[in-house]
Amino acid sequence: MECLDTAKKLSVTHIRSQKDDDFFVDRLHHRYTVGALVIFFVIVTTNQYVGDPINCWVPAQFTNSFEAYTNKLCWLQNTYYVDQETDIPDTAEERYKSMLKYYQWIHLIILFQCLLFLVPRVVWRSLNDKCGIEIVNYVDAAIKYETVDQYEKRENIMQFITNHINTFIIAKKVNKSNAKIRYKIKRFFSYLLFWTGKRYGNYLIILYLFCKILYLVNVFGQLFLMTHLLGIENFHLLGFEILSRMAKGNDMISSHYFPKVTHCDFKVRELGTDHQYTVQCVLSINIFTEKIYIILWFWFVILTAVTFVDLLMFLFRHGLASNRYKYIKKHFRVFSATTDDCNDLHKFATKQLKPDVVFVLQILATNVSSLVTSRIVDELWSKYCVEVREKRKQRELEKLLKKNSQQEDDYAASDTDQDLTNNNNDIDINLDIEPNNQSINGMNRIKNLVNRTPISQV
């Protein structure tokens, strides 16, 4: 039992103390590169403040205090580099052209590089929960789902994840009561690439794409930024020159990049007279600086290529609805989910599941387990089928009510027509009877007149 407990503690989910809400290539930037830069920062800072970063060869008449003064002065003011086979320039202007201005600040430059690598990460973590999906909470819940042994707790965790995602889906459904032309344009872009905005369920994808571009611009731009910060010409070509020199059998790197032997000019005022001294110094700090920036140059080039390829893969995976459908279909088959009464998996993957949901599922599959993602897809499919059945029943009920209402209207219309027909018949009968009564009355009046008139008058 103790062995089993020890094995559980050494499992991946227990070792993973950080809840990752991105992909491995992103962590190469904000975690591993930053970690390496911090180590380099510590090395350079230790050498600068604890060791002797510079040692100058002073004249024999200099005392120990003069030697210490010379070392500090040449460290604070910039030294300049002159090749061993070249004479020292006579004018100060020519010496200034080869001045080294970076070695006092190399630890701060490394720290600045470290901060630049953290900027995209800060942007991502600050804004990715604004659309209603908290990826870190999903990752945390998915990790607990894997580690919990009790069935009820596992089901509660799964219901928490799927209910939250389903709520997001319902809240982000697009209202299709727009103009037809506008709706067709949005539908075209949804198939070709994706429509942007929180309402269309693409907020996370657009934000991640922006951060991905920041990562790429940062790592590629630092190759050129170091040219200006270090004051080294063509630093972005450093690696190519190293490979070329190694192929020719020469030293790995030219001395002008990070020279270890430099010169320093200073004046000493003695008895009202200024004495000009030029001393030769050894920059021991450049031994570390050279190795650090050779490693960083090759690492930045590799990281640039990997990030660029990963960016293209991201656009390919999420830019087309068909690729999202294939991804959902792959996880759909794991649990052999039933398709009774709602067999349109394509509609479920491309319309019901927003692009942000598919993106979150990929993050969970990468950082936790593909099996957990398949389980979530199965639960979301079950909820979708229930929703489809309810809508179908509602439509059938509406049709039935509409049909009954139509029949009632038809019956009412037929009754009204019958009443009108009966009323017309009554009117016709009255019209026929009234002339007969009038004729009878007229005949009676004539008979009365005849009876009253004397015969003689006749």
C-alpha cells in the first residue's frame, strides 16, 4: 500500500503544481526561457558584485589603492576595444567609435529581456476570462476529475464542467434575425476562417492569436534589439558567423563581439599636472556574457522557427470549421455516443460548439488528458440531444396548435356563412309575402265600396 501511495504522489497530475491554460510552445517562452534568463541574471550579477568583473594592468608605480581606483574607474567609464594587431588610435574620437557601453548593464539587459517574454503571458492571463470561460478553473476541475476515486465526486465535477460550458454555449448563440446579406457574409467567414467577437464565440481564439503573434514578434525582435542594447553590430548574424568560423577551423567567435581584453584611458591629477594613462584591462565578465548570448542566439532562432510553425498549425486547426469537426469527431468516437434522434454531428461540432469551446477542449486534452476531453464531448452531446428533442417536441406542439387554430377558424367561418345565408332567405320570403297582403287589403277595400254604392248611381 505504501508503494502505491508513493506511486500516486509521483504521478503526473500530482507533480503538476501549476495549472496550465496554454500549450507547450507558449510555455517555452514564458516559463523555460524566462527561467533560463533568470539563471543567467543570477550568474552575471554574482560575478559583477561578488567577483572581479574587471582587472586592469597598471604601471609598476601604482600602489594597491591606485590599482583598485583604476579598476573601479575603468569599470564605471566605458572601455574600448582595439584588435591586438592594430595600433591604438591617436584621437579620442576614433577610440570612442569602438567603445563598449553594455558590460556594466548586462544584468539589467537580461532582466529586461525576461520581462519582455512575460508580457504576452500577462496579456493572456489578464484577458482570457473576460468571455465567460475560466480556463484555469476547468483545468483544475479536470485534474481533480482524474485524481478523485469516488464515483459521485467525479460525476459532480464532470457535471460542473459540462454545465458551465453549456451555459456559455447558450449565452453566446448568435441572433439570426439580422439582415440576410449580413448573415450570409458572417456565415461565409465562419466557414472560411472565423468571425470575431465575444458574441460569436471566438473571443479566446482571437486573444490567443494576438498573444501568439506577440510571442513571435518578441523572440524574433530580440535578435535585432540586442544589436542596439549591446551596441554590437550585426548581432542578429552572430550564429551564422560562428558556424562559418567553425567550418573554416577558426575560433568560434570573433573578439569584437564580446572582447575580453580592452583598453581604458583616464587622467590623474598630481601637483597641478594632469597625467594621461592608457591601461589594458581584462573583462572577465565577458567570459560569461559571451557564452550566455551564444546560447540565447541559437535558442531564439530555434524558438522563432517553432513558434512560427505552431502559429501556422493553430490557424489551420481553428481557421476551418471542417478541422474543428474532425477534432470533435475523434473524441466523439471514444465513448461510442449514441446518435438517436439527433444524428447531425457536423452541426453539433460546428454550430452548437463555439470555436472557443473547441479551443478550450484542446487545452484540456493537452494539459490534462484526452480521455477527460472525450468524456466532456460525450456529456455535451447528450445535452445537445436532449435540447434537440425538446425543440422538436415544441415544434410539433406548435404545429398541432396551429392546425387546431386553423380548423377552429374554418369552422367559425363556415358558421358565419350559414347564418348569412339563412338571413338572406328570410328577407326573400318576407318580400314575397308582403305584396300578397297588400293585394288582399286592396281587394277588400274595393268590395266595401261596391257594397256601399247605391244601384241608381251605378
